[in-house]
Amino acid sequence: MKINAVFQGGGVKGIALAGAVSAVEKLGYKFHQVAGTSSGAIVASLVAAGYKADELREIIEGTPFNSFLQRAPIFNTKVVGPLARLFIKKGLYSGEALEHWVHKLLLAKGIRTFGDLKPEQLRIIASDISGRKLLVLPDDIEQYGIEPKRLLVAKAVRMSTSIPYFFDPVIIRKRKPVRTKGASFADQFVYIVDGGLLSNFPLWLFDNPDPGSVDSLLPTIGFQLVGRGSAKPNSVYGPLSMFKALFSTMLDAHDDYYIQENNRFRTVKIPTHGIGITDFDLTAEQSVELFESGKQAANKFFNKWQIDEYKEHYYTQVCRTPPPGAAKRISQANPSLKKTT
């Protein structure tokens, strides 16, 4: 059976999403369209490229995630160096290592640009902090004079994973057709960062509120990372540590959002065992623990999941209309509600 999937962002905790994908595949489900934010964008792109469960596990176990934290040696000088980099580059670390890693993985499957994928197969969420708006890539990149099919998938992933002040933002220079006449040089550039700032769990992406579409609509399942990061409080002893505390708290807070009742029927909740968004120095054991947590959560959800129940909830929660036959079932269950003649 085919399903659509939406993967929530959560920094390094996204390893758990790969575990969930593994379970879904072994249960016999196939992914049709996928979407994601931040680390969810990484998993979605790999799924769209055709990576299977065993390959994902091998990737997770063989990747030293702290290798993504790169910056020139000159910026490693205690306190002054990171602050200088933050001022000049607007991030503590370059996102190039992460982008290159994703690019290599996708290229191994013959995927370079969105044009190499099926139409609408993959959607990635990012945030344009210059224009103060949400971006759904690749389509929204056209606003800046770039052909969506020519957008590098790895570049879109980097946009979505650029945690503010942690990784450098992705800077795009507007092309002439979309530049505002008389705009300053600075206004020609757009800064794009982590999609989690505006929509960390875009479960709405594949929704169609038309009741007539339900029978033909593929079910959409969301994979959400739940639970706070480390219970250890953030230590604030200067501007640099305050920046890290501010944004780790803000992004971590997404994981504590209450899953609204109208989305429980299509959300796999994955415990993350106290691991934080920016814990890139996690151990191999923690990595495996996250992966297994994703598998267990997906198995638990799909062992109870039924397509008929999904459709019924979709009618009432998304379409906001009673499902077919609802009145008859209510009448049969409550004879006293029948009209008398």
C-alpha cells in the first residue's frame, strides 16, 4: 500500500525518523510523496532518492555527525573566534559539510536536482527571514528567478537545516527579473534558514479538504519527534552561549507542542530519550537508541492503524464533514434518536 509521509524536524534527533522509515518499509508500505523540515528534510530526500531500510541504517551507523561542525581554524580561538565568525558569517559553523554529505548520498542514487525526481515527489520546508515567509521547495524558489527543476536537492536540504546562529544561512542573490527597481545592494540578497522556525511539522502539505477526494486520496502519515532534549539546563555565561541557549530552546520547544486531537489518527509519535537538537557529539549507542525508538514507534502505530478508520477521521477532522453512512450508524447505535412518524 502506498502512503504519503511528512517528517518533522529535530536536528540530530532525525536519526529516529530513519528508524521509523525502516519499520514502515518492512511492514510492506511504500512511500509515494514525502516532505520534511530540517532533519526531516534529510530523511525525506533520501527516501525520495530510493534509499532502503538497510541502507539507511548503514548510513546512520557510519556517519560521525560531529564532522558537520566545521569552520576555519582562525575562528576556533576561544570565545573571540566563534563570536567573530557569528558576526561575519552569521553562523557558528558552515553548513557546507552537511550539504556535501547529502549531495554525495543523493548522487549515488542518480539524484542531483529536483528535476531528477518525479513531479511533486519531494517537498522541503525552509524559512525566508528576509521576506518573512515560509517556503515550500522546490516550487517557491521560482520567486527568486530560479527554475524549480534545476534546484539542487542538497541545497534545499541545507536551507531547511540551517539552524539560526548555529549553521550559516543560505544566501541567494535575486536574479534581475525579480529584483525591485531602485533596491539597494543589500536588498538584492535573501537569507534562508531552518524551516522549523515557521513550520516544523507540515502535516497539512498533502491535505485536500474536498470530501469527494477522500476515497482516491492516499493517506498521509506524520512522523513526529516528541520529548524534550536533555533535562540539563542551558548554561548562559556570555553572548555566544546565550545565542545557543535561545535557539536550542526555541527549536526544542516544537517537540513539546501538543499533537492536536484532529491529527492523532495520522501521527507517529517517536520518543527521543532526552537527546537534544544540536547534540552532534552523540555516541554510537545513542544513535542506535534513536534508530530503534523510531522503529518501535512506527510498529506500534501501524499495528493498530486501519485505512477505513483513517478515512473516517479524515472526513470529520480535515474535511469537517460527516463520513458517508455516519447518520445511519449513529441511528443504529442509538435507536432513541430515530424520528418517530
